[in-house]
Amino acid sequence: MREVLGVFILLCLVWFHYRATEGSFLKSFYLPAIFIKLCAGVGVGLLYTYYYNGGDTWNYFNQATFFSKIAFSSMANFSALFVQSKYELIDGFAFINQPRAALMVKVVAIVNVLTNSNYWLTSLYFSFFSFVGVYKFSAWVVHKFEYGKVAALMLFLWPSFVFWSSGLLKETIAVGLIFWIVPTFFEWQELKSAKKLLKVLVGLYLLFLIKYYFAVVLFVVLILYTIASSLNLSSKSLLHQIAIWVLMLIVGLGLGGLVHPNLNFENILGVMIQNNHSFIAISSPQNIIIFYETSRDWLWFLINMPKALFSSLFLPLTFGRGKLLIFASLENWALIALVIRGVLKVKFSELRSSTILLLASFSYIFILAVFLALSTPNLGTLSRYKVAFIPIVLVLVIIANKFNYFDERK
């Protein structure tokens, strides 16, 4: 019976969100967009059930089922598990030394209260959370940019992004937070509202708890954008802007790396190389990116950086065995075609007015693309992780193509 209540609450949340959205261009597409999103979440569960034989999504759910039974049996247990993180109360808890995974279990356990521990219904709640963030970002894109309507719609239709930002995954929560934070940040920039700034900081903190490297990169880029705007950097020459931005970015990343041991200057390359070797050891040869090997860590990073960037953005491109590989390759060839057309269509003079925003966007994409590919050379896992930046790529590319099917501004 609680499943019925869970469905009812979810429908109410969808309805209230629909009613709360402004009567804009996107509202006409709201219902089909959220239907696709919820179906994608179910698809993720089916893929992990029949293709990956369980995987992260089912591990989180199964652990959360045990967690919620003990946590909600008494206030003492609730406090011990949720507040004090005494995971030893649960026999065989799989994530006792993995704080981010354990936090994910806590989140799932809370949602399970509404769904009576029904995996499929719980996954719909996660998909809805992601949808709320993406919808806010898409509405901002429509408002902010010429030719933004097609770009915004693409975020509800681009197959890999819609799919891998849905369902019961940490990336689903991360996407919801990232693409809620970005437009809220620009609202704060315009209104100088302390409430908006607080929302941004809370969102970044929650993102840090789930995916700390996403949060650190996003935080650094947003801080640098704020500094560059206050310095009126756009009034300087293009080369001057780029030089100052790169210098600030190096300093910002150095300081940002201090918030987590894995990201500081002394450890980050070792962590990347260790993760790289770990993924290669457990991945099939046709699903991995082969990087050049060197005896020096920084040389390994520098010579592999271009390949890592290209791999994150455009691989796989081969039509090998398996429907998943074929679909992924078709999508990537389409993206390459759009990039080429966009480069040919865009004019240099059109970029001058948005140099700071473009530098911030390119930096965010570049850092995450390179970091993720070098750390996660498995193409399947990389497709899942890159949902953190691929919407920015899509927006830039679609706007550069100047599709004006819905835009009245020309």
C-alpha cells in the first residue's frame, strides 16, 4: 500500500514543479520530457539487471534496504547510523570505508521510506531530482542565449545524457545539483541576493559530499568567473584575457586541491595513474582507452592530455559488436558533425562579448574531460561520468550551429 502513497507523492511533486515553472517555451515540452526522463531511469535499472548483473545501482539499493530496516527501527539506531555513521551496526555493510557510497546509501534509504523499498519507484524519484536541475538550467539557456531554445531541448533528448543522468546512480544526483547550481549562481550575479548565494554554497557542499571532484572544479570555475567579472577582464585584449585567466586557473586549481587529499598537487597524478591501471585491469581490451606510457608522471599527463580530451568528448567511434557500442558511436559521430558545422558557422566577432563565459565553460569541460578520461579509461564508465560536463558541450555546440527553428531573435 505504501507504494501507492509513493506514486501519489511523486505525481504531486511533478505537478507542483510543473505548475511552478514559468509559462515559457519549455513548458510545452515538459510532460514528454519528464516522461522520457522517468523511462530512462527504468532503463538504467533494466540495463544493470540484465547486462551488468547488478552493478552500483543495485548495490546501493540492496545496502539501503538493510540500512533502513535498522535505522528506522529506533531513534537510537537512526542517530547512530545517520548522524554518527556507525556502520558496524549493519552486518557486512559493503561501504563502511567508502563515505560517498555510504552517503548514497543513506539517501536511498530515506527515499525507500516513501516507496516501501521498491527499487523502480525509488529510481523514479532520483530521475525526477535530476530532471528538476536540468530543467532549471535549460530554462536559463533559453533566457540567456540567442538560439538557446534548440540547445535547451537537446538536453532532454540527447540519448547518453538523458540515460546516464537518470535512475538510482550518484551521477543522477550530481547532475541535478550541478545544473541547478549554475543558473542559481548567475541569478545571484544579477540580483546580488544573499539567499541565492547561500543556495549556491549549500548546493556545492552537497555536490562535494557526492562527487568531490565535480564540486571542486565547478567551485573554482565559478569563483574565477566572479573575479574576472569584477576585474572587468572583458575590456582587455583577447590574449590578455586568456593569459590572466590561465594564471588564475592554475592558482585556483592549486588552492582547490587543498580541500581533498586526492586532489592536491602531490597526490593527484598518482591517484589518476592508480585508477587508470585499476580500470585497465578489470576492463575488456575493446572497451578501454590506451594511453602512452612514460616513466615520468607529469610527462605521462602532458602527452596524453590531448587524447584524453578527445576520448572524453568523442569516443567510441567504432561500430563494433553490441548495440550499446553502436548507439554510442552514432551519437559521437553526430556530435563531431555538429562541432565541425558549428566551428564553420560561428564568427570570431560574436565570441568577444562572451569571452569570460566561454573561458569558464571551456575550462570546466577541459579539466573534467581530461581528468575523467585519464582516471577512468573504461569507455562505458566514462560515458556515465561525463554527464557532468556534456550538457555544457551540447549547449555551446548547438548555439554555435545557430539553429533557429524556434527562435524569433535573429
